[in-house]
Amino acid sequence: MSQGWTPPEGTPPQGGYGTPQWGQQAPMMPYQPIPLSPKPGVIPLRPLKLGDIWEGAVATIRGNPTATIGLSLVVTLIAAIPSVLAVALLSRASLYGGVETDARGLIAQAGGYVLDGLAGIVLAGMLVFVLAEAVLGRRCSIGAAWQGIRSRILPLIGLALIFAVTTAVVGGLLVGLIVLLANTLDAGVVIAIAIPLTLAIGAGVVFVWTRWSLAAPAVVLERAGPIAALKRSWALSRGQFWRILGIEVLTRIVVGFVSGLATTPVAFLAFGLGGAVTLTVTTIWSAIIGGVLAPFSANVTGLLYIDQRIRKEALDVTLMAAAS
């Protein structure tokens, strides 16, 4: 683990003047300007607000465009190859009706989803390393990011697989249960059971996802294994569920809105080129836009991790020492 990210042994003692009793006059104190929080890098070293997190996410990208947007575009476009192949194969299948081609297209599409998920986790880890350097006021190249992250690739992939398997198991059990109910009960009863059951499971998934959302930064910055990182994220997010969920959801709404503004005109322009060409162009363009916006989302998650460690472990003290 790189120096500067280990939790300090103790939190500095809190100081301050005593509160006067009711009916007593508070003692006069000489005026002293309130000191500003130190800011060696992209964020002030204190508990962060939403504005601090978004500003720090953007500042990291502006200060390291090659190691953020450039790196993200490379990874995202490579991960988009199966999706592009799937579009081509499925489009051909729809024109010629080939069952074998259609199956290959579905396999390529499923492979694209899996690869997107794996690439997203690995990319998030690499970007967290760049963010950690930016917090200390240091610039980072792609080569330096790779040197810092390459030993964490397998743990990050393991973390991504845990997410994928958990999602598949929960989704499979839900679908299987609904199918079983549909074969044994009336349609009205199945609907009455399926809707609240789906909502309850969905709420549980959101809860677990939020509590696990800080695991990727822990894998990289604390060099933790996948299971240890999940436990670490669960501990850091304790008592902060609604704050983390709110910031993550709001960030995704903003990113989705910007993505929609960027992709919709291209989709309209490509509409007259033909089905296969339209789908291919929009898929590639969507991958490009996703690559440009991915660093912002990853930086927000990374800064939420740093914020929780500042709040619970006085990480700001360690960071001030590391930056000086």
C-alpha cells in the first residue's frame, strides 16, 4: 500500500472554547480569521460536500486528460468490440433469417455485456489511482497509472465477478420463482405476489450495491482482496447509506442526461443509413460518449471513498503529511 493511505492510529483531539451557561456572558475572544482547509490537490482536506466532490472529479479530469479520458476511451472502445459484432450479426440474421448467425449474435451480445462490466470495474480502479495522485497535487500519466494498478487487475476482476455472479443468482432466483408461481397459480395471484416481491428484492439490491460501492477504491488504494474490499466498503458506508446513494444516483442522472444530449443527434443523423449501419454507428458513438463520461462517475465514487475515510478515520491528517 502506497504511503499516505494508511488510517492513522488516532484522531486528533477536538478543541474549542467551552459553551457559556444560560444567563452568563460569553467571554470576549480576540478576532482570529477562520483558517481555510488545506488543498494540496483537487479537493480541500476536510469532509466533502457534493460541490467539492463534483468539482474535484472535474478538476482531476482537467489536470490529467490523457490518464483519464484517453485511458477510458481506449478501454471502453476495446470493450465495445463484442457489442459491435453482436449488432452486425443480429442485423444480418434479421435480414437473412439465419438461425446459426442469430445465435452467434446473441452470444456476442452477452459477451459484450460481461466484458463491459469487467472493463468498467478495471477502468474504475485505474482511474481511482489517478484520482489519489490528484488529491495529493500530483499529475499522473497512463504509464504511471498502469504501474500502480497492474498488480490489482486480478483482484478487480474478482470483484467484478462477485458482482456479476450475485446479480445473476438473485435475478435467476426471482425469475425462476415467478415462473414457478405462474405454473401453479392464477395470473392475478401471480401478479399480486410478483410486483411487491420484485420491488422488495430491487430495494435489497440497491441497498447492497450502495454498501458495496466503495469496494473498488479499497482494492486499489488499500491493496485489499475482493472479499476484504467488500467488507471494508460495508464498514465505511455504515450510517452513510442515504448520502452515498443520493450522490451516486444524482451523478448518474447528470451523466445520463449529458449522454442522451450527445447521442440523440447522432442517432437521428444515422437513422437514414440503414438498420445495420445505424445500429453500428450509434453503438460506437455511445461507447465513445461513455468513455468520455466514465472518468467523472469513477472519480465521484473514488471521492466518496476518500470522504468517508476523512470523516471516520481522519485521513485528511495523513494526506496533509503525505502532501507536505
